[in-house]
Amino acid sequence: MTVPVPRIDLFGSLLHLHPSGRMRVEQPATDTELEREGWLFMVAHAETDDDVHGDHWEIHTEADEFVACLAGGIRVILRPERPGDDEEVIALGAGAGTIVPRGRWHRLALDAPSDMMAVTLPRGTREERWTGAGA
């Protein structure tokens, strides 16, 4: 019996890349996705910084994260590693991406409404609130 090949709405789904080699389409979740085995591939549309949780720093302790801008403009902001250092800002226009190193705190900000893509291993992901410049 042939298994039907699905059409996937990338803006409404997560693609879970399991270590076994299987891929599964899932609905976005909150807490449960952080404990999944395997990688997550996500595409999203964002209108404002609230849509990208711009008020939170995020860290992935188990893997790097690939972030790409598909349309619009986003900034990936890396928290200083030492007190007194400046934030590092990577500006991404349509078709550009970056790799956020494992263990590096980061957040996103929009320059315009944007479509973006992210791929990471969610296990070990943590967040903390950003309280503004110099925080």
C-alpha cells in the first residue's frame, strides 16, 4: 500500500526531524516541544517584535540554531558574553541566514514584517526576560 505524500502548510506546522530518520508534521506547541528528541524545523510570519518574543533572551544548550530571513528584515541579537561588551547584531535581509552558536543567548527583532525559518534541537532550550538596553 502506498502512503500518501502530504502537502504541508509550513506557516502552520512544525517539522520534527527525529533521530531515527523519520520526519513528522506537528502542530506548534509550547512546553512539550522543548523535550522532543530530534530537530525542529519551523517557518513563521511575524508582524511585530511580540511575534518573535523580542522581549526574551533564548539559549539552546544542546545545539546550534540556524535562523534565516525569507522575506522582510530581521535582526539576530547576541547578548554580550562579558559585562561591558556590546550586543552583537546580525542583520538579515531576504535570503540571508546565520548560525547562532550553541550556548549563546540571543533574541530577535524585526526591521519589517517578515517571514523567517529556524532549525534547532529544542532540548535544553531556556528563556529569560530581556529588560531593555544594558540588561
